[in-house]
Amino acid sequence: MGLKSNLHNIKEKYKGTKMAPAFNAIHTFLYLPNETTHNGTHIKAADDLKRTMNTVIMAMVPCLIFGMFNAGYQHNVAFGTGSVISGGLFSAEFWSLDNLLIGAWKIIPILVVSYGVGLLIEFIFAVIKKHEVEEGYLVTGMLVPLIVPVDIPLWMLAVAVAFGVVIGKEVFGGTGMNILNPALTIRAFLFFAYPTWMSGDKVWVEGAVKQDQLIAAGENLDAISGETILGSLAQNKEAGYDVMDMFFGFIPGSVGETSTLLILLGGLFLIFTKIGSWRIMLSSVIGALVMGLIFNGVVSSGWITESSKFYGLMSTEFWHHLLIGGFAFGTVFMATDPVTASQTNKGKWIYGFLIGFISILIRVFNPAYPEGVMLAILLMNVFAPTIDHYVVQGNVKQRMKRLKAKTA
């Protein structure tokens, strides 16, 4: 009671001042909002924006924890200090304390920078604009560490977060007004501003970049490779991992995007809590499978030979596309963003299908960056209002036809 009383006193002290939004945000985060309706309630529910955001965060926490273990595991295997797992998901080689400590040492600072820089900017804009601090960045702050390589320099991440929050969100008016997913805006900025740190075969394994720099300086060390499956297939090389490795997530990649199993469980949790749209998730999967089947058909017809630079990804089993890269993570946690996605039910089917379809299209035809889900979601964020407009207009025309038929 003492802490709550003190915070309440501080809140009252700064009421009406420039710093009021900052203290209100802290008070609201720790306790229930004290705002109540004055004209009667229309919907009674136990959730609010903060709890909705926290539910999404809970769905991502298993991916974060797994990512810490996987970052340490990939480091130890690449540097020869660990062995390849032999017991599947319950392998002691994977769930070791050493793997966790290595992963946590790299990922927790990324998490701190993501939340620290993003929330600081949110507070600054709230104070300048004299409005309440919104909880929208709670999810974005968790998404960012999960969609970047483990070896990303922290200063680059800080610059990208600042850009994404200001340009991708605040200039549109803040939470609920942005047309682009802020987390994907941050990742897009990183890719186009610092491409060598978002692709290649070094950034996915902790310490591989530093090892490469030492070799370039003349040190007698072994080169370390941590190429992703997409990177290998884009160069027409063997993936090097079996289907179960892909499904469980024992592969190099962005921190939280490797385990399809945990992403699937998170998606089911969001569907159960009615926060994530199952229509968008399902239609995205259907779109990806259709595009994958088309490419497999082209390869089977003989139009594409093994000498083609597109052969590796085109010949990949169509359903394998769901298990590799960031497709699953993007579909579950970013395509379903209720602010930037389509709002109508029919629009969600169209929106999701095009995301899946275009994701695999970009993945195959862009060997320099064979991960299309980011660009596909951002593209469809822009077209989501247009999709909803034509869906609504179509419904209006149908109702007008029925009305004319009844009055005729």
C-alpha cells in the first residue's frame, strides 16, 4: 500500500504538468487504470489494451527463451565446443546451462536496448504532445529482439528502433494510427541501412563476425559458417538440416524465428484468446502453399534446370517453406497486427493469402535476400485499407441489389 500511495501522491503532484503523462504511464502499468466511463458502459470485459499487449508478449516468451538456448547452441556447435543434438527436443546437449548463458548474454542486451530506446521515445512524444503514454510499444519492444540476428550491434539496433518508432508510428499519430507494422519498419531499416549485418553466414552465430574479422587481420583461425537454410538454398546448396530440425528450431536464424513448434503454439494461444486472427494465419499458409506448389510444378515440368540460380528454392518441397525462415513468425505475430491488417472478414482472407503468396514469390526471386515475409507484410499493410474499401463497397452493392429486388 505504501508504494501505491506514494505513486498516487507523485501522480497528483505532477497533475497538469508536462511530466504528467510519464507518471500516469508508470502508475497505469503497475496498477489498474483509474479512468472510468461517465455515460454508462456498453461492453463489459476484463481486458484492456495493456492486458491485450501482455497476452501477445506471453505468446512470444517461449520463442524468446528458446532463442537464448539456440543462440548458445549454434555458437558452441560452430566453434566446436558443443556437439550436435542427438535426443531431439529433449536433448541435454541443447537445454544446457552453458547454451542459456551464452544466449542470454547476447539477447538480454538487445531486449534492453529495444525497450529502453523505444519507450524513451514514446515518453518524450507523450510529454511533448501532452497525451497519455500508449501501451502499443510493449509488443513491438518484444518483437524486435526476436526478428534480428543475434550478433547485431546494439548501436545499430538503437538507431533502427528510433527510426521505426518515430517514422513508422509517431508521425502517424501513435498507437492505432500507424499504417506500417513498427517492428517490421525497424527490421526494414536495418536491412536497407546495414545489409551486411542482416544477411550472410556470419551474423546468425554469436562470435562468428568477430572471428571473421580476426582472420582478416591475419590471425590463424578457422572460419566459422552459420548460414541459414534459406541462404544455402538460394545458392543451390543442400539445406543441411532435416525436417524435424526445422520444425523444432535447431537451426541458425533470427533469435525467435527458428522454432515453428513454439510459434504454432503461440498462434493457437492468440486464436484461443481471440487476439490473433485465424483467418489471416490460415489464408497466409494457403497462399504460401499455393505459390510453393506452383514453383514445384515449374521445376517438375523441366522449365527450370539445376543450373538456374532459382533452382534451389524453387525445388524445395512446397510445405518446407512454412518451416524455414521467418514465415511462420511473421504470419502469427506480425501479419495479424490488428492496427495494420485488414479489418473486414473477407478482407482478412484476401490480405493473408496475398502475404503468403508474395512471401514465397520474393523468397525465390530475390537471392540477395531470400526472406520475403517482411517485405510482403509491409506491402500488404499499405494495401489493407484498399482491400477493406472494396470489400465494404462490394457489400453495399449487394445490399442495394437485394433492396431493389424487394421493392421491384
